[in-house]
Amino acid sequence: MEIAIMLEGQNGLNWPRFQRIARAVEDLGFAGLFRSDHFTNAEPPDLDSLELWVSLTWLASHTQRIEFGPMVSPVSFRNPVFTARMGKDVDDLSGGRLVLGVGAGWQVREHRNFGFDLLEVGPRLDRFEEGLEVISRLLHSDTPVDFDGDYYHLEEAILLPRPQRPGGPRLLVGGNGPKRTLPLVARYAEEWNGVLVPAPRYAELNQQLNQLIEAEGRDPKSVRRSVMTNVLFGRNDSEVKKKVGDRDAAAIQARGVLVGTKTALQDQLGALAEAGAQRALLQWLDLDDMDGLEAFAQAIL
């Protein structure tokens, strides 16, 4: 299993922290660096939040090896035409290392604060499906595209220059919803990312996704599988207890969070790998804990 780091960009991410973490992730041997696309958290206080696509453009030209991308970029913030256009250009700049994670949007507070229309859940997912259609068509079609939806419209639209990678960057859809999300993965995505899901449930969703992909006439092996979760790592039991605090460690782990020292985390990651996950994107919430990140890399990688 590949191990990547995921940052919550609204938790105080600024240029010094982002650049320091990016260099460490590449030097320590992680497979990738991913980050959320949020203005702020669901509850105050508001902290530093580096703009997503500006930060990814810097990452494309200041790293050499790691994959990277948004987890995920909501269509509620940007017209999908711009997401497709920026995505293929940043991917080209990086030499083909971007994973283009796209989502519907979910956090009420930031949409209200900055004047974005989140929509109710049903219409929100309808808009997301149209956004995926727009992004997919623009990235894959070498001829002009027409599309007439309820939310987006294209008329003889084509993105030039064409992506250096045929079809552009790998399109990722994240989420665990069996009724709407997994069918969208099966239809449009090249990668599915399960979110905070324990290994037994991941295996169930993974099998369901295989069936949906086959029903779309696609090969299940054409869709990569990843999982995003939080990690509470300690070099010893006392460090783990300090991070867990007064919470129940077993209950946290049952929700899909990775908890423990080296051996425990290796076992938990192994269970996710057996369930079908090819990559784990692990939330590193303390943006200044560089010693912990290095210790984690030495223990797990």
C-alpha cells in the first residue's frame, strides 16, 4: 500500500508551513501530498487557509516525485470548466502528477460566509453529476463539446492546449454513499476514495463498486482505490494516549481512524490493503509537528 499525507488546509495552512511540509513529504518518501479545499472550518475560530489551486501550482513546480491534488475541490466554489482547465494545466506543469479530486461541497458555514450557493442535498448532487460530466468531456474530447444541463452549458467548447496526458489528470471522486456517490465513481472516475471507513465496510463498498463499474461496461481494475482517514500515531504508548486524550481509542478506531504505535498501525493499514485500498491518505492535523511526521515515516514507510 502507498502512503500519502493529507492536510486540512483551513487549519492554519500558510506558505511557510505548506512549503516545509511539502519538502518533508517528498524527502521522507511518502507517495503524495493532498489537501482540502476549504475557506474555513465549520466552527470558529477562523485560521490561515492557503488558496487551493495557487498552492497546487507551486507544488507542481517545486516538487519532482510526489503525486498531489485536492481532496476535494467542490463544484460549488468553481465552475467545472475552470476546474478542468486548471487541472490539466497544473498536471502538465508537474509532468503528470496531479490527481484531480472533485466534490459536491458540504460545509454550510463557508458557503454562507463567502456567498456560495450550496443547494439542498438532492440538487447539490445533481449539480455535481453535471460538473463531472463537463469536466470529463472537456478533458477527454479532442473535438468541441456541447452540453445543455440544468446547471452548466457548453457550446463548441474545447480546452487548448490539449492535456499532455491523454484524458488529462486522473479524476477522483470521494465518499461512501452507495446510492449516489458510488454510481458516479463507476461512471466518471479513475479513482475512488473512501472516507473514514473501517476495513470491513471498505471491503463491502469496494465490492459494490466493482459491480457498478462492470455495469457501466468498464474494467474494475481501471479504477484505483484509496482511503482517507485520520491517524493518531505515537512512538510509544504514552504518546498515543496523549493524542487520544479522554476519548475511547477502540471507539475511534471502529469509526475508521488509525490509532497506535508502529505495529498497530501496520496491522490497521494491512487490513485496509486486504479490503482493496491501494493508497492511504492520512490526515496530518498538526501542521507544525515535523518531528512526528519524520518519526511516522520511519515507522511506517
